[in-house]
Amino acid sequence: MGIPRRTRYCPMMETSRYKGYRIVAHPYELHECRRWAADLEIRRAGRVKPVGVASDFASEAEAVTACAGLARRIIDGRVVGCSIDRLAGPWHKAWWLKRFRNGDLMRRMFPVGIVILAVGAWLLYRGVTFTSNRDVLEVGGIKVTAKERRSVPPWAGAAIIAVGAGLIIFGARKRA
């Protein structure tokens, strides 16, 4: 007899929520037997786990209900061989934290530290001056302003050098 072909997808997908996950069922009608099947997705925080449903059902509603029940059992960990560990991690464990643990981010700190150290040394050695406008007198509609030349204090350059040195040290460390 062979595998039944899909005739049409239902124009709407059925969505529900369970324990912070979004369960999405895509029901479709099988061509030869006029029965229904559904594709299932479990979603969380932009990540998707597709799950194959190996059954057919008498109606569209029955297919959607069965998918929702299967998804709940998967989320609860009651289906052997189907895991959502990849989706289960909390959102605060972001990609950059994993890269930090692997050392990729640490190695990238080294050249950034060199640039920051150079900027701090230049600031400490040469100093940076800037002009600012200060209101001296305001009488009626007349305003007198003065331009002042100010410089960045030397301790700021020393602080920037310390930050750059810290980034170089942490970036040069080898993973154990």
C-alpha cells in the first residue's frame, strides 16, 4: 500500500503553552485514507525541537489533541528516547556565557586589552584636552559664555591602563 501522501495542510496551526514551552501542532489530511496526522514542534526561547508523530487520527481535532498530550509527556520527561534538554536551559545561560567557559571570549580579550592599554598609556603620557562652554553671566536676554580648556585627569589614564592589563592577563591564560 505504501506511505500515505499528504493532501493538504490545515491553514492554521494549533498552539498551546505548557510549563514555559510552546507546543505547535501542524495537522494535515492524509490523501488516500482521509485520515489526519500532525507534525509537532516544541519551542522555547527561539529554539525548536521537531517531533515525529507516527500515528493517524480520525479527525483534525483528535490529531491536535494527541500531539498536545505527547508534547506534555515529552516535557515532563515521560517519553523514553525523546529529550528536550537543548530547549530546557534557562534563557540567562546565553551563548556568550558558553563561549566564555570554552575560552573563545577569553582569547578575544587579549587584543582588546592591548588596544585599551595603548589608549590608557597615550592618555597618561599626552593627556587629552577638550573645550567646554560655561555660562558666566545671564542678564535678561543677554548671555555671556566662556570657553574653558579642560584636561582629562591622569588617574583616568592609569585606570584605563589597569583595565587593559587585566584584559591582557585574562586573555593570555590557557585553559586547564
